[in-house]
Amino acid sequence: MPSRALQRHSLHVPLDSRHVLPAIAVILTSSTLIYYYYSSEAKRKAFEAVRRRHISLRDKRPRSEDKYSSLRIQGKFANPFLEWRDVRWWETVLFWLGKLRGNSIPSNEKDLSRVLPIHKPSLDLLFPSPSADRPSSTPSSTPSSIQASASIIHSLTDSWVDAAIATASAPASGFTPASSSSQQDSGAVGPMTFSWLGQSTCFVTMDGINILTDPVFSPRIANSWFGPKRVRPLPCELGDLKHIDFVLVSHNHRDHLDEQVVHQLNNKVTWYIPMGLRDWFVRRGVYNVIELDWWQEIHHKERPDIVIAAVPCMHSSGRAAPYDSNRSLWCGFVVKSQQHSFFHCGTGGYSPDLYKAIGEKYMPITVAALPIGGYEPQWYMRHVHMSPDDALAAHFALGRPRLTVGVHWGTFMLSLERYTDPPRRFTAAAEKLSVRDEVQCVGLGMTIIVPEGRVGREVELELEAGEDEYEAGGASEPFETETIELEMDGEEEGFE
């Protein structure tokens, strides 16, 4: 009797139905995803709780080197900064949906080359022959391609990049775009020079040493046929840089570390890298690498008078995320000699206290390369990439270097801002604060000569990025980011 009742109320599953297997697959997949989501959320919250506890404990430490020392949790490096936050999966989905609208890059190559011209680095200045005179650090002539007028910066009919450089290279500023016609009495060491080769790849000559930073020379980020493509071609090839003393690598993201460059340079140069990245180099046969932790300093073996220091930054690492996310550290670098110093930020978000600590420890800084692109949307990017306003705040926090150059823009479009916005906003904000002679956005491939002069101005300036008020010397005045309105001469701004 009970068995009959059980049979009468049992659920009949039609296993021969064509909908059964798809339904089972959907149920199993959904339950697996739900389990993975809640499991990952629990791990994320636990990780964040540990990170926050470390930050709270470090706030009691008086020394910046202790407060902002590197932090590793559960085998992964973490950011010891309150400004850092984790990005959620749904935010990433919204970001990639926003990528569909593009960055307003003109499809016409002629128009693009007019807006973002390519300059050939001054190789005769960077690698002079033994018998040749060295170029001077004082202006002797202005290249014909640069018009010394600030008015054309409001129009894209001429290169606005050249216009910005022309403004900075006026007599008041003292910065000189390098040209082969500039000459001076020959000496043992030439002037300090800076060449921007795209993204955070820079070539710096300083007191007889040649420095290459975050080298990327491939047409695409991932490899020659896959990944985001360069907006403009390379200004020079790696082989054009005849002599490199050492390479600074801020982290292992593909737009900052090119595997092909590692194979080409291999052990011929010294690689200064952050903690946890040595094994990656060794697997590729490169052993001439030196790992540095945050605040660690080392004398360059071939030039003991040159000091290389790794400094903290707020970013992340990984070449095959999420599998290797944050398994290696990320950092900036300060290179100091007896006469000059160079700050390579690489990339990263802005933390006011951190950059103030770097400035206090290593000021005066002669040249600083600060990232100004990759910041939109700011709710998604601000903790990993500086905005132009953040970079200007960092300029003041570092003690106002003699020259701050905006990099990390107009090379690979990995964010949502218009491709010409970063340098426009950077220079406009500098104009507002009357520091235009200290801030530049140079043309792609252009070599500039850094003049001798006073660096590290002692000023009282509180600069909170994102605020509308800047306080200087106790007095405050409103500050707004200037938006430059362009004439519309067609579908693209400023094109005829």
C-alpha cells in the first residue's frame, strides 16, 4: 500500500526528452558560476580585510619607508595605500562596453599624422662621434617645424604637439628641442637629454650614461599580430639606440615590457626590475638582472657614482591575468648622479602622501616622467592610472622637478578618453598654476635638451588631486581644469 502511494506521487523525469540534457547543463553551469562567485567574493573580502589591517598598523610608523614598504598577502603583492580599491567584474563589463565608442581617432592617416606627428630622435646628439662637437643646452635656433606661438595650440590644423613644445621652448622656459645645428665646446659629458618613444618608453642620457625605460618596440602589445595596435608607428627602432647602459622596468604589463626587446638586448645590458620578476627573465636566458624592493638602492656596477633606487607606486602586475596577477611587484625608479636625477614613474595611480614621501627623500629631481593617459573612466581607472590633474599634483608633491614630461598617452588606446585629451588637460592645468615652463608634453620621438638650472623649489603648496581648490602660501584660489574649445572644420576637430 505505501509503495503504491509512493509511485503515485513520484516525479516522472522524461529522460528521453531532448530538453533534459540542455536543462541539466544549464543548472550545473549556473550553480558552478554561483559557487565560484560567492567563493571569490569571500576570498576578496578576506584579502581586503588583511590589507586594511596592515595599512592601519603602518599608519603608526613614523618613517615613510616603513609605512610604504612592499606588502605581500597570501603569496601576492598588495597595495598599502588607502586610495587603492579592487575592481569588480561588473565594472569591467561596463568598461569594455564603453570601449565600443572608440577614442575619436581619425581614420584618415593624413589627418592623424598632422595631429600626432612623428619625430626622429636626435641620434647624432645622443650618440656623438668622438671627434664631433657636442650640442649645447642653450637655444641657438628654433627648428622650422616649430612655430614659437602659443596661439596655434587652439587649432589642430598645425600640430598641437609642436605648438605645446613651442610654448615651452620660448626664451622664458629655457627648454630646447634638440637639433643638429646646436653646438657647444666639446666636453667629456654632454647635456642631459630626454627622448619620448611612446607609452612609458623613454631614452635618457645623463652624465655619461644612457637609460632606457619600460621598453616596448612591437607594433602591438601582445605580439606582432594580436593585441591593441599602436596609434602611430615607432619613431625609431631599437637598433637605432646604439648604446644602452641599463634598462628600468617598472612592472611586467605588456605595454611596459616587450618580450622581443628582452630577447634582443638579453645580457648586453643590466636590467633593473621589481621583486618577483627575475624568474621570468631567467626562463628567457637573461641573467644580468637586479631585483629591487621598494626603497632599495644600489650603485650601478659599471658606474658606482650612479645610484638606482626603486620607489613605491600604486598599480598591479601580471602578463596573463588572472593566473599571474600581482605575483611580481611594481615600482618607479629614481636615478641619481652627482649632478642630475631622473624619476621614472612608469605608471600608477596618485597617492598624495606617497609622492610627498618620494619628493622629501629624493628631491631635487631634475627630470620626472609622469603618466598622464589611461585615466577614463576615472571611477574605474583612477587607482591604477593618473589623470593629467593627478600628474600635476604629483609634480608639486615631488618638489617641482626642473622638467616634468607627460608620458603614457597617445600610444596604445587602453582607456576611454579622447586620444588628444591627456596633453591638453595637462598643459592647460599647468598654465592655470603658472608652471608651464616646468611641464611639457613632447612630440613622439622628439629629443629635448634639459637646461641647467635650479630644481626642487621650496614652496608651500597643498595640492589635492580632484579638488577644485589649490592652496599656496596660506591663500586659496579656485581652480578649474580648462577645456579648450576647438573650431569644427569637418567631422574631426581642427581638420580642414
